[in-house]
Amino acid sequence: MSDNEAERRSRLLSAKLAALMSQQMGIDVSTYTAEPCGLGTALVSDDAVWILVDGDASRSLGPAIAWATKFAPSLHLVVDNHSGVLARRASGFATSISVWHVEDTRLLAAIAEPHRDAVTPSAAHATFISDIASAGADPLVEWGVVVGEVRGLEICRVVDDEHTGEARIEVGIGAHDRETFALVHQERPIDESMRSVVDTVGAHRVEGAPFHPYNHLAPERFARWSALQTPSALGFVSLTQVDPPEMRTNVKDSVPCVAVGVDDSGNTTAVVFVHGIDLDVVPFAVDAALQHSCAQVMIVARPQDVVASHRVMAGATLAATTFSSLS
């Protein structure tokens, strides 16, 4: 998009937001000032910030809070997608955050979407858990999907054959890699293939190993795997992997992952592992705490990945939120 097109788009979005506020909410927009906002467009007054998100809004709450706190104490987030999830996450903050769903020219108060029920794998898929463990990988079930991981990196997955419907294990890192691996190694026994990949990947996913794609992928899940080995490093007597609030869509992108820690008093904490500066991790972590009924949140990140906006957001959560790191 050229600069002229971007400027035109920004003006159109500002006009749309102003119309929604004045016509649907009866707000005198003359008291608001348009401000450039990377999420879309924003109108700001001394009392409130209105942000209209342009495009995918699924991870917009954290950036919106970080941006809005520079201007006013009250945030109104206007979206046309994922409004239910955003409203649910906003409920975990003590500050004034309203989520609105825009539908054509109508502005509707977003209704918090409940968390999905936990999913258990089918009996046919669950039978492969022991095979994965025998090959030396860590069996893991996330949203009902059975996978095998090596130090946090998925190296196999149980799927249903698209032709026969029968459950089987596919070896590889991600859908395309699994497909390629099956074509190249179709004559090789699956258990032998898994053991070979486990050995290869495991050699790279160790502290201090030279750079390699195998240790570059899923660093947040490597951190979780490390913590699962020694929960006491984070102050817990036990730590258990649990489902994240939303299912991840691929294995290549770094997205937060979750565990629940129990301390020596029996208190539970939602522990969220993240890599890189992710402004949406605090709303994500709050959502995980709501999902797993935890009154406390711990975000595990490298010190350089925790910025001032994170700490401001953490101070506004209903669940006590802290930051930690693994040495």
C-alpha cells in the first residue's frame, strides 16, 4: 500500500469511527482528536480512547491497552472480528475496557465468549501415546491433538488418514514437513523414523548448541519443557502442561504456551511462557488464568523481552501477575 493509499485508508477509518461514535453512541466527537494508531485509527479525548481495529483483531487487546494508556484511563476497542474473545480477556482487567462489535453501521456491546470445553483425544489416537514415548519423544495432548515433542519441538502428530479414516502417526515438524517426510521415507518403519528424528532434534535442542532451525523453532516451548523438568526453578512443587486459551495454528510461529504451577501451599498459578517482545502476552496470560481458574499469573520471559508496557498492564490485572525468567 502506497503512502497516499494508507493516508486515504486512515481518513476513511477515522470517519467511520466518528460516525459510529456519534450516531450509535450519541458522543460529541468534536471533543475528540484523531491520532495515528498502528492498529487502525483512534479518536482520543481527556477521558477516553476509542480505537477501531483494521483487520485481524485477535491479538489487538494488549497493543491497544499499551497505546491507550498514554492518553486516557478508559479504552473502547471497536472490532469486527474476535470480539467475544477480546471481551472475555478484557474482563480480566480492573481498568475500564469496553469491547464493541461493529456490524455494518451498527455498534454492539461485545459479549464475552466462554472458553471452549476441554477436548480429549479419541481412543484410536490415544493408543499412539505409548508408541511416541517408546521412541523417546514426550507425548503431549493439546486441544485433543496427540503429538510427540522433543524438548518442546513437535516432531510427530497423530492424524486420521484422509483416504481410509484410520488413525496413524506422521513424522515431521509441521504439516508440510510431515508430508515430505512420508514421501521420502515411506518404506521405513514409523518407530524407526521417530527414533531417528528424536536423536537428531535432541542433539540440537540443548543449551549452548550452535544455531540450527531445530533450536530456533518454538523457544517458548523449550522454556516450558525446561521448567517442567525442574518446577522448583520457578518456585513450584509441581508444574503441568495445559491447553492454551486458543489452539495454535502452526508449529513455525512463536506463540505463548501454558502450564499450571502448584506451590507448597497448594495455590495454583497460570504460567505462560513467551519468547520475544509480545505486547499481547498479558491479556493472553489473563485469559489462561480465567480458563484454568487460577488466581495468580506468572509470565516467564527473557528479561530483555519484558518492557514497561507489560508491567503497566500487569499492574491492572485482576489476577496477581508477576514476571520471571529461567537462568
